[in-house]
Amino acid sequence: MRPLLACLLSVCLADPASAAAPPARTPPEVRKLIDRLGDDDADVRKEAEKKLVAFGEGITPALRKVGKTHADVDVRLRAMVIVAAIEKNLFGEVRRFTGHTDGAIALAVSPDRKRVVSTAWNYQADRPVRVWEAATAKELFTLKGNANHVWAVAWSKDGKRILAGGTDRAVLLFDASNGKLLKKLDGHSGNVYGVAFSLDGKTAVSCATERTVRIWDLQTGKQTASNDDATNHVRSVAVTPDGKRFVSGAHDGSVRLHELETGKLVRPMKAAHAPGECFVAVSPDGKRIASVGADKLVRLHDAATGKQLKEFTGHAGALHAVAFSPDGRRLLSGGYDKLAFLWDVESGKSIQRLDFGEMVTGVGFLSDGQAVLSLYDKTVRIWNVRK
């Protein structure tokens, strides 16, 4: 028996007590190639591995079974290595955006899914808010007007404007075609942590290191309403798809639904996170609210009743971002444990784990099968994910 690395053994080795051939429904050509994984000739094995990888996802069930039951330990290990190679090709990094000079901390995707805006943790003169072309990872321009660090960004539904907020203690409105500053909204007494547009783009919602959520008329630049029922500062906001309400996530772990026009509390979600940063997202149909927090949990709430529907577990650290896929069937979460998880909304099960080795600070989707993530290693990355 040919020796392989002990680390592979620890990951892939299954109980060898019962040997089995590849599944009966496996195509004959595939069965022959699997048999060659145990050949004494290294060239024969290498060629078989290459051809099996080329078959793609369709043969992974057969390879997984071989990886658990084949009599030859080497064949079991090689089968699982091939599965990993196939999945890396299918569900791996597509491209990355580089240019930030410090850790990226937030992102927003344009409504047409063709551009991404991201911001980084720095105070340098290179203007850390950047707009990228998703298809090429080309930097298109930087936003001009932020005097300091930016914590949050959002894109209007018509794709024409971008909101940003940060340590200026102001909400900044930019032209999304060239990055020109259009308006500065002053009124917050602390650093702005979250921003969002109304559906019609006439109104903005913002939160900061204060209990008050502020609502703005973007034509006049004046505050029209506010809400200050949180017991601690509010970390994130998200507007519902019908444009009538918004959700807030506060540093006390609470998640609340409010009227957009007045800021009035509609209802709190019944399940709260542990105290700490809390981030929220609303499903495309507006029926469900997702939240993540310092307790390592992803929670799914019923927007109509406030009842918790599901609790997703798997993260090993506090979370910093959550987003629904465009079809609403998937959730993506990321955080301080340097992981991102793709979840099935209905079952609550993890579909895919993305391990980056660096804190995941922002998540979004370009399509149901393609995610975009910002990382504290100064990059923004696009990954293929399971639909």
C-alpha cells in the first residue's frame, strides 16, 4: 500500500472494514478510471485523476461512496481529493478586487448586479470608498467627498446614487456614475454605522453610535423623522422591498421593524441576539428578516409576527454580515471566525462553507450562484456558490 500524507488520512479516511466497488449506476468509463486510482503506475493514476476531474459534479456522489467504502486506502483518499478538486473548480473564487490599502469592511451591490461599491478601514488620503466593475474586477472610480473613514454604503434601486456614512458623522449622497458628492446630510451626533435608500430613492435611513435612527428627505437634505427606542446604539438598517418599513439591528442585540415615513416602531423581533454588533437583511419578498450577531447565530424571523422561524448554527465567532440571495432561497453570513456560510433558508442547513483565513466583513450576491464578499485582508472577492 502506497503511503500518503497523514493530514489527508485524518480528513478523508473512512472505516475500511467493508470494501465495495463503485456504485452500480456509475458509468463504466468512470468505474474503470476509479479502479486506476489504485494502479502501481503513477502516470496511470495521474491520467485517471485528470479525466475524473473533467467529468465534473455529476460523478461526485460515486467518488464520495468510493471515499468511504473502497478496500484500498489510497483509492479512498484519491477519490476524496478529486471531489475537492471538482468542487473547487465549481464553487471557488472567480476573481478579486485589489486596491484597498487596509481591511475592507463593507460593500453594496448595484441593482443590475454589474458593479460593487466597497469601503476599507483607513484614514488615508487615497479615498477608501471604491466602485468596481464586477465582470472584470476593474476599479472604475473612488467616491469624492468623504473626509474620513466610511463605515457603510448603499445603492439606490435605480442604480444612480450611492449613500455612504462614517466618522464624518454625516450621510453622504454620491452620483453613482462618477463618484461626485451630491449632498451632505448633517445631524448625527456619532459615527454613522448604517445607511439605506427607500424604494423610490427619495428617502434615506441612517443609524450611528447613538440610539436614534434618522430618516431624511434626499431632495431637501432635511431630517423628516427619527426613532430612538433602542437601548443602545443602532448598528445596521435595511428597508423592506415594499418601501414602507425598515428594520434595525442594535448593539443590545435587538432587531426591530419600523414605519419608514414616521420611524414609529411596528414590532420588535421576539428573539434577540447577545449584546454586541447586530446586522440585518430583508428577504426579497419582504416576509422574512435575517439577523446576525455577537452570539455566533444567524436568526430568521417572521416579519409579520416577529416570531423566530429558524436559528442557523455553525459559525465559531461573532458575525458581521448577512444577505439573502436574489431568489430568497439562500442566506450568506460571514464574520470574525474568518468563515462565510451559505444556508438553505427553508431547511436551515448549511450548503457550503467558505474558509478565507481572514475576517469576513461584508456579503452580497451578484446572482443566485455568485457571491461577493469583502475581507479584512484588503480584498473584495467573487465566489461561485451553490444554488
